[in-house]
Amino acid sequence: MRMNETITLYHGSKSGIRGPIAPVSRERCDFGKGFYMGTDRMQPLTLICNYPNARIYTLRVNLPGLRILEMEVGLDWALLVAYHRGKMEAVKHSAIYNRYANLCNDCDMIVGCIANDRMFVVLDRFFNGEITDMALINSLSALKYGKQYVALTEKACKKITIVEEQELTADDREKLKQESEANRLKGIALADEICRKYRRDGWFFDEILKAGE
């Protein structure tokens, strides 16, 4: 990624954007509260397909002048997601908790892989202690994913311009529901396969948290 460029991204909304773009998503998102955009148009579509007033936006984002943290896919990325989804509360104020609590400080935008339908399944199995970090990392490397760009500050949001807004038809939403469910089932099958292969290799999530206290 070149920080001196303007890029095209996509954003899905349950009922449409009203007013100026702002970092006001719910708290328990992958990278915390922000305005979420992705490189893969299909990914936000599968998240909003259950809502009758859903809309998909094509955006232009001007990156120069922003403080950007880019996370490569892997254990570090997964632990940052774990922190923001509230999975580290059992070790609150520990060294590992504080590391991820402060990782995005002073950033205008964070960039990392999108936890798509298949990846959600694998991540949940890791957080629930069903698979090790080795199984997780090997699963992530086997999945196809796009990147998500999250505007964390008003400064970053002012760099975003709406190029196109499209409302989803009932037919569009039904097809997307079917695709989302198919992707989820593929994720379950992949997680099962990887879990069997790496069941004795690596560390479980609770072991990683305990070691980082």
C-alpha cells in the first residue's frame, strides 16, 4: 500500500448514510469504533443482506496526510481483533491487554484483513479454545480475504468521498444470503480440517493470554 495515493473502497449500510461520514460504528468491531470500508465489494454486501433498506457505497479515499497502521494477517492481527471484540477482559490491565489496548493510539486509520464469513468461524474457534494459534495461522493463510480500512478519526473521515450509492433489491439480498451461508459452511469445513491437522501444535488462546500477563 502506498500512503500517497487515492483508492476506491466499499461500505455497506443497513439503512443508508445520513449526514457526514463519521467514526461511529459499534464498539465491538474488529478494530474498534470507526467507519469501516473494504477492498472487496462482496464482503460488506453479505453483512447487510438481511436488511430491507440496505445500501452499498462506492467511496474514494485520499490517504496522504493520515497516520496509518497496517496489520499483516497473522497472530498479531488476531489478538488485536480479540481485544476489540472483548475477548481479553479476563486479563484486563495485563501486559498483553495493554499492548493491544494502546496499539492504535494516535492513528487516523488502521488497515488489516477482513474477517469474512469463513474467517469468522475460524476466529471464533480460536477464541473459544477449540484450535491453537498454529491452526489459526494456517487457516488464515488458506482463506481468500480482502483488506478493510477503518477511519478512526474525524480527520480520516473527511478524506472519504461518496462516489456512488446503490440500494439492494429483494432479489439481490436473497442471493447474498445464500452466498453468505455457503461461505459460512465452507469455513466450518476448513476449520474442521485444519483443527485435525494441527491439534497438537501451537498454543491455545487462554495459554497465550496467561503467558502475556
